[in-house]
Amino acid sequence: MSRTRYARSGKFRIAYELRGTMHRRRPWLVLIQGMGFDRSGWEPVLRKLHRHFRLVLVDNRGFGRSDRPAGLFGVAAMAGDIVAVLDAAGIRRAHVMGASLGGMVAQELAITHAERVDGLVLACTAPGWPFAYPMPPAAVRLILVTAVIRAEAARRRYMENALSAGTVQHHPELVDRLLELQDSQPPPKPRALAAQAAAGALYAGHWRQARIRARTLVLQGSADTVVDPRNGRLLADRIPDARLVTFPELGHLFFWEDPDGFTDAVTSFLLAGYEGQEVPARRRVRRGAWRGARRRTGKRAAVSGTDPAGPASDNRASPKEAASRP
């Protein structure tokens, strides 16, 4: 395990970690987690990513070993934290990958600090209001019942909701592993949790994703019940020449459910570009699969994008259509 370093972002210290610094020919890849996890949330994909990239692992403000602000903050401030980390590490430009709330931070970074972002990977995230699909009903119902069930039961329910129903049914050990991982993190303060939730809920992407010039890969699980999967298409449509890869039957934390398929898609895109590239076959999760075991299923992730000849598919939902749908 590499040592924890700290960058100064305004009055806050942001914790981060560098891995693979001796491999100078490998490109840098910044990893930004979502709500509920510190940098350890990338655990199942780190070993394989480390073979190809020098990694920058960041603890978002409010989580891990980063400072816990007393008040609210926004996605723009969190993007500023990533810039502070890059400056402290002496990294001028890097690939950037964000999941969920971290995907909003990655978007904002690519919009406001385009010179710092090479390739961009947005996983299980949304473009922000006003043009996005709302939170799925399953997540809304869970929020409503949280106040009337025990805290530990609520925590398990939230973790189960972050995975696909099939994974929860057939691989409950993955739920236990994720809960253990959260228990191993420095405990966040409830106020910090609320601030991160508010940052995601209030993020306003408007139409600004059209200004992103970084090569962009959008990754989405089709059974996501935290972020409506249709938001992946909205992002891919809005960002010029973006590529969308959908993982069938997988949930919000699909990089835990199919870590090998996830890392194959990310590395093939970032290292070779996406023109003419075939995304490798996805692997169905099974016992031990999230620890790195491999088995091909014959199914492939659904791939779409834009090429010089025109749109790869004609089933795109425009932001205006998304706003009008339930």
C-alpha cells in the first residue's frame, strides 16, 4: 500500500495516493469514487489498472482521510480538489475516471479544466439537472423508509440496491464484502454524508457537457437502480464523439460485479482509442469473480457511439425528451 499524501485545496486537506510512479512511460489515471466510499472503493479493479497506468487515488472531501467540511459544498469545489491533487503531485495532464458522484466531478473537471484531462471515463453517473432522468423509484422508496428501519438494516438495503437483483440473490457474499469495506474506512460524519448527497442532487450540468473535448467513454449497468441507466445515453449523446458501453443485467456498482469486463473496457479505450475497437466480452459475476477470477460468458457489453459516417444508433433520447418523460 502506498503512503497517503495530502494536497491543500483552499482551507481543506485532500488525501490521495500515488501508485506506479516508477513506471514513467505509463499514463496517469485519476480515480474519483462516489458517495459512500473512499479510494478503497476501487479495490477489485486496481490490480489490473495498475498494469497499464500510474494511478492517482483520491479521497473526496468528507470521506476517507480527507478533511470533513462543516457546511455544504458543490461538485465544482470537488473538481477543484482534484486540480489541487494534480498540482501537488506535479501532474500536468491525466486520464480521469469517476463513478456516480465522482462521475459528476470528472465531468466538471473536463468542462472547467479541459487542459488537465486527456481521456475521460464516466461510470454509472448522470448529467445533472435540469435535463436528466430522475432517480429510479427503488432508490426513492429506500430513502423514504430509511427513517423507520434500523441503521444497520438500512445500510444493507442501500448496498443491495447498489447491486443488481441477480447479484444479490446469487452472490450475497459480495454485499458482505462491500459492507466490510465500508466498516474499514474512517467513519464519515453524518453532515459530510449529507453534504455529498446534496452536491450530487444539486449538480446542474445544463448543456455544458457539449463543451467536453476529451475522448470520452460512458459506462453504464443496465440494471442500475441508483442512477437511471438512460442517463448514460444522455451523456453519450451530449458529449461530442463519446462512446457508450452498457453492461447487461448489472447494477450501479457494476465494476464490483464484473471487474474484469470493466477494466478491459477502460484500458482498451484509454490506451488504444475507441475507433474500430471491439469492447471485450463481459464476464458474468460468480463466486470469487469480484476477486479477479475469470470466465467468459459469450455475451458482450452493448457498444454504441458516433463515427464519421453518422450516428451508430437512432434510439437516442434528447435532453428535451428526457425532461418530459416520467
